[in-house]
Amino acid sequence: MLSIRRFGSVVLVFALLSRAAVAITAGSTDTFTGSLDNWQKGISNPTYLSVVAGGGPTGAGDSYLQSVADGGGSFGRLTVFNQNQWDSNYLTDGVTSIRMDLLNSGTGSLQVRLGLRNAGGAGYISTTPFPLGVGSGWQSADFSVAESALTAVGSPGGYATFLSSGFALRILHATSTGNLNGTTVVGTLGVDNVTAVPEPSAVVIAGLGGFGIAVVSRRLVRSVRSCRSCRSCRP
């Protein structure tokens, strides 16, 4: 007979094994604890892209990424990008959106969008921006990565093919969907807790773990029924 203890152990094994089965493993959440977590601008300069040691969403000890734009030249835009851990096929990974905390520390309102850009400059950008007003404090933004929520820029090809061909994830202030470079502005943008939603590990656990629970549950029911009909188990 399959005991309740063994049933719980099997479920635990399914959950643990599922952690190794996800496509996004490292970097599914960027908290900028002491590093830029591979985020960058076109030209490296700590004046315009840096990690602020405190003052993040949870308070004094919470570090975050800060992007600064001076309205002209190489640093005229707030655009930051990551072409390492966020280059992944969101459709097959089960990622539906990218969530993050945002802070406008400048003197003008911002329209923040998510961008996906390939090496040829084409890609997709959030159709609807997240408005970030002056003095609004930290705000939680959730950017859908569903094709229906994005506008194609250039000729990126089919969305599923694009996601599997390599791209850089971008966070940018853009007043329109015309390009993936962003709009020139004088401003300061804080970013923290960039997270894949739902967590890919949770998706796999729900799938594999749920499947395992269903299978083992059926075995447990059959074992209990068999035991009830067996005289050797009776007093």
C-alpha cells in the first residue's frame, strides 16, 4: 500500500526536480544587489548608469539600478538593456509578463515601455506605456510580453521565431512606438526587482507537480480500496 508519507515524498521529488527543468534559471529576478546584473547602456559610464546602495522600494538598505539621461549626445536617453539572462523564449518558458519597480527621480513625467530588440535593430515594444509622474514614488509596473500587447518595430518576423533567435530586453522611456532607442529626455529613472511573471519555476512545479499529484493520488486511492477488501489488514 502507498502510504501518505510516501505520497508526500513523491510530490516533494516532483517539485525539486522541476527546478532543474526551467529555461530561465539564473537571473529570473534582478535585484541589483551590489552589481548591474548585466544591464548596460551603449557606453559604460557610472554617471549615467549605476547601482544606488539604498533607497529602493523596501527602504534604506535596498539597492537599485539608476539610469540618468542628459537630453543629448550618447547619454540623451534613459534606455537600458540586457542581452544576457533575459534573452529567452518567453512563450516556451511560460513567462507572461515582466514585472519591475520603477522610480521617477527627475523633474518631468516619463512613459516607460518594455522593448525586445534583435541585432538588426528590429523587434517589439510595449504598445501602452507605463506613466511615471514626478514625485510618484516607487511604482510596480507589469509589462505583458504577449504578442497582442506589443507593437512590431522594423521587420522582426514572426513573434515565436523572433523570441528563439536572440534579442536584448530593453527598459526605455519612449513617447511613441516608432523605435526601440527611446526618446531623448533629461531625467532619472530607478529600476528594481525585474522579475519574470509568473516565476518559471512555479510554472513547471504547477505542471509537473500537479501531474505527479494526480498520478500518485490515483495510486493511493486504488491502494486504499484494495486494502479495505483485504482481510489481512482487519483486526
